[in-house]
Amino acid sequence: MAAAAEMHRLWLWWRRKGREYRVGAAWTAAFLFALAITVGLWLDGGDDHRRPIGGPVPVGLTLLRNAKQRGAVCLDGGSPGYHLQKGFGSGSNKWVLHIEGGGWCNTIESCSSRKMTQLGSSNYMDAQFFSGILSDDRAQNPDFFNWNKVKIRYCDGGSFSGNAEINQNGTILFFRGKYIWEALMDELLSAGLAYAKQALLSGCSAGGLATLIHCDDFRELLPKGVVVKCLVDAGFFLDIKDISGRSTIQSFYSDVVNLQGIAKNLNKDCISKVDPSQARFRTAMLDAFKDLQKEKDVGLFVDSCYVHCQTWMSKTWHSPDSPRINNKCTEVIESKQKAYNPAFLRTEPPYPTLWSLVK
């Protein structure tokens, strides 16, 4: 009897534990299934998905490796930095690079002050929330949301084109923009840019000018079969006299070019025709646009500069009140530009994507 009772208790214990194990196993299976779904959404290769909802996350700063050994340093002699967010899905082999803006410094004094800020030293740089052209939100950035995205920090004061060093009365300044550009491109190529199928170089203000300066270089870095485009945002500056009658902008650029040793790094064909400090008037620029009608590989989207830089903020990049292709504003733009490139803009479906417009 005792043995029978003991066997009965063991059977009841086994049945109870088995039920608990089955419930636990069910919960475990459900958890693993939910985890698999979450991971699947995160890594999914389709364009219909994006990163998990929860708002943007800060993208950490990466300091350029071997920067000091290569002489690729900021104004203060420290390592430059950039922010990289890897692409996903169909954007895994596509890259968009955006060069930060921030004006220029043209004197020892202004450059000395600048090196004590994030525009002259990575010591003052921090993580960045990507938005605008770098956003991973499909609603905000439908063309590039899942691409590999790079924000290039600007710390040389000369649109990544200088090559000089100054030591004056104990003040040391490094104008090494050219070296920063070259070292940065080498690092990004090793990080996956070398395998890109499509690549867009963009920049705002002084970063837009840097984009203009380095567009051809960027094209040469990648194989001929890769689709490479450049987007200059607010990177054209008028060579015109101010209200006092002085050519302020030309004088300023002359100082930047001379101080930072920039002339030797610019396009030789370009500076053989004009002084390195000069920019074009609007009329001259529009006249140059006329020739672009004959170019199949070049296109333009020109609008009035209602705000300085439109690409890096969601408010001016892709919002209800930002420039759009399929509204009245675009129709006005098209009518004004029709003489230059009649096939460029369409105001009836199918509307072109931004990527198709950027050349």
C-alpha cells in the first residue's frame, strides 16, 4: 500500500510538473516566435519595411583611423569624425554621404576661435540624430531611408580643400581639408562604399561647395558601372558687391584660398579661366544651364532659396510645407526653366523620384 501511495504521489507530481513545463514551453515558443518576427522586420530585405518604430536614435561619432599619421587632422590637430548608419534591405549596397556645412574661416583669429568649437575640433562633436536626407524614416525620406548613410563632420574651415599649416606666435593651425577628404574616402571604401551599386554625395552650404569641389573625385573612386550622383545644397554664393560697394564675398574667399593653400588643390581647368576665389553671377549660371539640355547625364532642380540648406532637416526636406514636385510651386519652376531643360520636371503622374532628378 505504501508503495502504491508513493507511486500515486509521483504520478501527480509528474503530471503537475508536466503541465507547468508545457505552459512554460508554450510561453517560450511564443517569445521566440515574437523575437523572430521582430528580428525579421529589422533585417527584412523588402522596401515595405523599415527599422522598428520608436523614434530616431543617436548615431555615434567615429573618429578617422590613422588620421594624424596621414596628416588628415582638424584645425586643432585632432582626428576628424563622421557618423555611419548601415543600410538595410534593398538599400544595403547603396550609399548617401552628406557633408556638414558651417561657413569658412579666413584669418588667424577667426580660425583660432573656430578650433575651439565643433567646426574645428572633434573634441566638441557628439552623437547626431539623422533627419532629412539621412533619416531612416520612409515617410520622411522615401528615396534614401534604407541606404547606408554617412554624415561627414566639417572641421577644417576650407570645404575640405586646404593643404597648409601655420605656426604664428605660438598659434598652430592645421588646414588639412584635402588630406581629410582622401583619408575619409579610403576609410569609407573599406567600410563597404567600394561595393556600392549607387552612391550620392551631398552637402549643405560650405558642405555643398565641398560637394562641388569633390564630385569628380568621388566619381573616380568607384567603378564606371556604379551610378554616382552629386547634390549641391545651397553651395552657390554670388560674387556681387554689398550695399557699401565692396566685393565682400570675393575678398573673403581670396583670404580663405590664400590662408589655407587651396588654389593648388582646385580643378586646374577651372582656375585657369577664373581666379580661385571667384563665384559666378546668377545670369552667367543660367546661361551655362542652357548647354545642359544637350547632356543626357545632367539634370537640375532649381528653386528660390527660401531657406539656407534644405536637405538636412525634415522640415525642409520632406514635409507638407517643403518644396515638392507635384504642386503649383513646381509648375512655376517648370515654366521658368522650360527653356533650359523641358524634359526635366513633370507636373503630371508619374512623378519623378528625387534620385531620378539628381544627376
